[in-house]
Amino acid sequence: MPTRLALLISGNGSNLQAVIDAIRMRLLDAEIVIVVSNRKEAYGLQRATKAGIPTHYHPLKPYRDAGKDRAAYDTDLANLIARYQPDWIVLAGWMHILSNAFLQRFPYRVINLHPALPGQFPGVNAIERAYEAFQAGQIKKTGVMVHLVPDEEIDSGPILATRDVQIYRTDALETLEQRIHQVEHQVLIEALHRLIEG
Ligand code: GAR
């Protein structure tokens, strides 16, 4: 039986596309059973629909407007995802922090991709912050990582895969972003392959 993956996205979905392509090319013995986005306009939703994958839009705003807390949002998200019985939940550019209301439902079953090396630049705009740190002479390289998400700490947890990415003095921010995304697409598939093969 193919491994069942749920992917959570917030934007472009280029990493989602890498997983779709790897499954098509039989590099991964897996099936994406659901894609969830917190943003309606996330291009990744179109990528999923094109690939015949069920999608859900799960926005935070109605919860905020109703005075509900993040745990309520995360509980509904967990209920939605649980219906698809995933083996692994992959945060592929999911830009919300998951609370324990979600994580306790899927202990050691959530993995996250982050465009920086372990312990560096957690949170949003990691590539931009690495680029600025390089310009300021604080770092010589950056990288990407895939890790398990055991708790609420942001972009932190047992490492599944990591890869250095060079920064060059001639790099524009966009050049570095492109280089990092290319590496992410490989490292995410490698990490999933290892998880799936057990
Ligand atoms: C990726 O660079 C991913 O590492 C990052 O969001 C991007 C999503 O790109 N995630 C984080 O920054 C998590 N803190 P994509 O939508 O093209 O896959």
C-alpha cells in the first residue's frame, strides 16, 4: 500500500509539486491524500487540483472573528486531516505554527521543511534573513532542513535531512531563493523516501 501523505501549504506549492512529480516518477511509493491551505489564493491548491488531489481551504480568520482560539482552529484542522488517515503530515510551506491541539493528535507524524540550517533563522523570511546575515559577514553559508515536529517550537525538532547551500557575493536575493528552492525540492524527496522506506 502506498504511504498516505497529507500536505499543508500556504503559497506557491513548488515543494508540493516536487512531491507530486516524485510520486509520478515512482521515486516515492506514496499517495497525497489531501492538500490543505490556509490561504485561498495559494497557487499550490491549483497544482493539487490539476493532479487530481482533494483540497481544503482552512482559513484562520473566521475563528478569530468568532473569538475562538488557535486550539479550536487546530482541532478542526486535525479532525479534517484525520478523516484522510495519513501516515505522515508534511508542512510544505505551511506558515502557521501548529499548537499541541494538532500535534498531539499526530505524535511524531508531522514533518516540516525549512529554508535554513538547523537552529538558524526560524520563522518567516528565513532566506531573506540569511541573505542579510551573509551581507553583514555573520554567516558564510545557509541551507535547508527537514525535521520532525514534536512540539510547538518553531522550525525545530529531530533532523531528518539537511543540506548546505552556498551564498556567493554576486548573489541577488532572488538568485539565492531559487538556489534554495531547488535544493529543498531534492532534500524533501530524500527525507520522504527515507521515512517511507522505513
Ligand atoms: C519553502 O521555502 C519552505 O521551506 C518555507 O516556505 C517555502 C514554501 O515554498 N517554509 C518555511 O519558511 C517554514 N518556516 P513552496 O510553497 O514553493 O513550496
